[in-house]
Amino acid sequence: MNFLLMEHVIKLLLIFVIISAAIIITRRGLGSLVLAYQIQSLLLAFIAVVLFLTDGNIILLGLALVTLISKVMIIPYFIRNIQRRIQNVRDTEFSYLTPIAAIFVSIAIMLLAYVSLSRIVANQLALSKFFFLGAMIGLSLTLIGNLIMFRRRMVISKTIGYLTMENGVLLISMFVTELPFIIEILIMLDLVILIVLAVLLAFGIDNTIEEFHKKLGQFAFWFKDEEP
Amino acid sequence: MIIAYIGIGLCILLLLFAFKSHKMMYFLSIMHSLSYLALTVWILNNLKLPIVYSPSSYFYMDYLSIFEVMIASIIFLCAAIYSRGYLKSLITIQELKKENLKLFYIPFNLLLTVTAVSFFINNLALFWIFAELTTLFSVVLIVVLNAKKNIDAALKYLFVSSTSMLFSFIGLIFLFALTKSTLGKGTLNWTVLMESAKLLPPVFLNAAFVFIFIGFAAKAGIFPFHTWLPHAHSRAPSVVSGILSGVLLNIGIYGIIRMNAVLHQSAELSFGMQYFLIFFGVVTIAVSSFCMLRRNNLKKLIAFSSIEHMGFLLVGIGIWSPVALFLVLIHIISHSLIKSLMFFSAGILHRQYHSNNVNFIINAFKLQPFASAMLIIGTIAIIGLPPFALFISKLLILQQLADISHWLLFAILVFMLIAAYAIVSFLVKIFTGEKKDAKINQYITPFTMKLPLIALIIMALLIGLFMPDWLKDWLLTIVNEIMRI
């Protein structure tokens, strides 16, 4: 396929990724945070598919599929499922920075990522401008995700921050190099377990400890014996 | 051989699903760690190491990995023996529900398997995944108690550790890309990285190392990524705290040692990176020693002491001479033994007073003479007094540091004195807290809770007083292996 066209498509998708990060920074409703994350992950899956069409590396197609299953389907489903049981559906308080200030800090983060990557990575790895852009946005997304984690109070929105960071790392790996597929699969598995655990802990904070242990027991029903 | 470790772990797991009695789960946990210990001893005596497992070369066994697995097996064995009496007591006072016992024993055994296997991994990305898994299973062990504060501590642990580990992963991606562009084929296998480090551009290797360091530093509780540690270690059940401090912190240090070894094979050794590690080590010691002052919580104090020791290990790794590395290894094993001993002793005191707060611990010598004595002996060891091996490792690492900077040596000595003062003054408060009219029922400590403490103290004393030749040879082999002498 036309490489130039592909480049333009990917650039467009990357802009949407940045917009989704901006939405996660500013929105207060937990539902819209999860939706923004879901869309961001879908965009990443699209990017992987377009990159596959460009260079034909089958790992990218596998990566798109794994992202679709784990990040677009399983993780959002699980978070929504627990979220329904938590009374509080809005994360209204932000620590340290207002949403507008956080957007400005995010722009500064992107500049920082650009400067630091252009000094070290671009020269050494001989990345083209296009691949450099992808890696730069990946690093920015990772740092923005970290910022979200610092600013948010509720565990679920912190978890979305962590997931944004993880999406940033995925983006870097897509544009800098493809790790062996088995490693990518294991990382996704690890991520799913981590998120399930974090969200269960969030459930535990908002409920009684008995309900939390019951939920933990339901999640891994074999962990818990029948009540005598 | 690694299959044997995984196989034993899976068998024990299946049996744990099948059995429901506490006695059986307890027995299986002991058998699990005992079989790992036996297997490790057998490998050490019968196999010629290192072994790289083909075709993917994802797994690897050398004397350092066997050393770490040996420590993990010993600490897990002691924890498993200790667990029954401790958990029974938790159930009696309803801090733990009886039906949640599986929620303890399954992650406990999974953690042992995952920890042991992680030390046999050659591939850094796979090691990263297993290091993450150890965090996840230990988080479950922290939240098993009926206390909401434990959930807070577990969340902090999960987020700080996993977030830092993501930065590590960025470093691994860059390292993979670097090997791909330099060697023609991307790799994260430690054995290949050691061989080809000379070909990799040092500046870029250093940059990747800085990213990788963030994650492993968080696992080891190094400043400024240490914030999770005091909460997690103090809120966890004491049997788990002993494992967190005695085994899991070693995973972070192990990762740093492996990466630093690659860095030192590089064409141009950057002294900046040496100072980078020493700097973080010294700052970690400084912060932890000041945090130890005016503490009221016994387990938190011990947790901060763990941070201090991790800082000290980082200084030793930063020096990176054969002698320093030899001493780092002695420090690792001694710290693991003593720190588990201290957490297990604190656990007995907690069973007595149902609190770790200094104000609640009264008539300790009268009510719990064994745990009190063990805590005092542990303190003597942990502050670096003879006849324990920590005295030797601290003294000689400081001597090595004197070759680099007298000022740093002086600073660390001051911080160590502050830490020693903090821990000793805390103990003075505990053991002088006497109330003649206080009516507290004595908690009868079961022998199974005393036995691991006796074993730990004997091992720590043996290493300090008569370092056996086989251990000395083993450690020297590790040094030669890692430094490629």
C-alpha cells in the first residue's frame, strides 16, 4: 500500500490518541474515563494494523488482536462491572493541578519528550522522522499517564492513568521495535491481572472488608472455602 | 531442572485446591519450600553451572541465581513453619477469617514458585514480567487481613511499584532496539548482552540502564521510589513482612546487579553511572535513617531499616570491585536472615499486644521473653555489630568506599549512627515500658513460631562467626561469574 498515505493515516490516529489523553486528563465522570481509554486502545490497535499493512510484520497484527481483546474488551468490561457496584461515579477532586493547568503541563511534557528523545534515541537508532514521532508521542503518553495518576484521587481513575501509561509504552514498542510476540502476550496477561487486582482493591475501599473478601473470593472462587 | 521447580509448584498448587484443612495447607507449604531447598542444594552439588536452556535461551541457571533461590527457599521455609501458629492466632481474634485461609496459602505458594523461577530467567523482559507477578501475589497476601488500611497499603505498593516498572520496560524496549540495530538481531538475553556489551554504544546503554534502574529501584525500595515500602511492610501480616523484606527486595537488587554487570562489560566504563548508583544509595540511607527517628510503630521502624540496608547494598554495587561485590552478597544473605527474624519476632509481640505501637508494648520481657531476646539479637545484627556477618560487610564496604570518597564514608557513618540510635532508643522504650498493675494475658507462643527464629539466628551466627569454606568458594565463583574475571 501507499506508504505516504499510511503515514498520514497514522499521524491522524496519533492526534486522536493525544485527544483521548486530554479527555482523560479533564473528565470527571468515571464512565467517560473508561470510554476514553477504550477508544484510545482501539486507536492503538488501528495503528498496529496500519503499521502491519506498511511493513508486513505479522507481530504487529498479533499485537493489534491482543490489544483489541484485552484493552478494548476485557479490561473496560471488568472496570465497568465493578464501577456499577461503587456508589461514587464521579472523581470530582484533583490534586495539585486543575484540568487546564494539567493540559499545559502535558504540552510541556511533550516538548520534554521531544527534546530528550531527539538527543539520544533518534541518532542512535536511526529512526525516521515518522517513527520518531510515534515514539515521542508514546513517551509523552506514558508521562501524561503518570501525571494522571498523581492528580487523581479515586483508585479507578488512577487505574485509568496507569493504563494510559501502559498504552504509551505499547506505542513506543510499536514505533521503536517489536518485542517477541510471546513477551507481548505475557505482558498483556500481566496487565489484565494487575488491573483486575487494582479494581478489586478499589471495590474494597468503597465497601466493607467482608464484601471485599467475598468479591476477591468470587473472582478466584477456589481461593475461598465454603462458609462452615 | 527449572521444569522441576515449576512442576513442584504446580503440584503443590493443585493439592492446595484439593485440601481444605489448615493442617494440610500448612504441611504442603512446608513441603513446597523444603523441596525447593533440597533441589537447590542438589543442583549446587551435582550440576556444572552455568546452564543456558535452549532453544530460546529464555532460561538460565548460574551460581548467582542458585544463591538467590537458596535464600528464598530458606526464608519461605521459615515463614511456612511460622505461619500456622501465627494464622491461628489471627483467626482467634478475628483479624483473619478461617474461610480466607486459602486466600493466604495459594498466593504464598505461587509467590514462592514465581520468585524462584524469576531468578532463573535469562531474558530481561521475561524477568520484568515475573518481577511484576511477585508484586501482584504479594499484594494479595497484604490484603488478606480484615483491615481496610491494608487495602490502602496494597494499592500504594501496587501503583508505585508497577508504575516504576513501566519506566523499566521503556528502558528494555530501547535496549532491544539498540541490540537490533547494532547486532542485527534484537535480544534481551543477559548472556548475550554480557558478550556483546562491548559493541553497544555506551551512552545509549547508560540511558537504557537509567530507565531500567527506576523499576528495579522501586522493587528494592530505593529512594525516591521507596514510599510504598514502610506501609506495605508494616501493614502486611508479619509472616508476609518477613518475606517481603527478606526475599522480594532481593529481586530488585538482583536486577540492578545483572544490569550493572552488563554496563561494566561496555567498551567505555562510565564513572558517572558508578556515582549515580552510589548517590542513590547514600540518599536512600540518609532518608531512611532520618525517617527512623521518632517512630512509634515497630514494624514501620524495621521496614525503614530495610530501606537503609537496600541503600547500603546499592553503594556496594556502585563501588563494583570484586571485594565489594563479594561483600554485597554476604550482606544480601545476612540481611534476609536477620530481617525475617525481626519481622517474625515483631509478629509474636503483635500477637501479644495486638499492636505494633510502642505505647502498647509493656512488660515485654516478662510476657514475651523469647521474642524480646530475638528482637534484641536482631537489632545487634542489623546495626552492624559483631559477631554477625553484617558487621564485616558494612565495615569492609565502607573501607572500599574510602578509596572513592572520604566524605561519602563520613556521611554514611553518620547516617548509620542515626539509624542505630533510632532503633536502639525504640527498643529501650519498649523494654523499659513496665506497668506493675497491668493485667495482660500472656500469649503462649507455639513452638512452631519459635523454631524458625532459632534456625534463622543460628544461620546468621554461623555465617558471621565461621563463614564455611563452601560458602566462601560459592560467593567467589559468583563474583568471577558476574565480573567475568
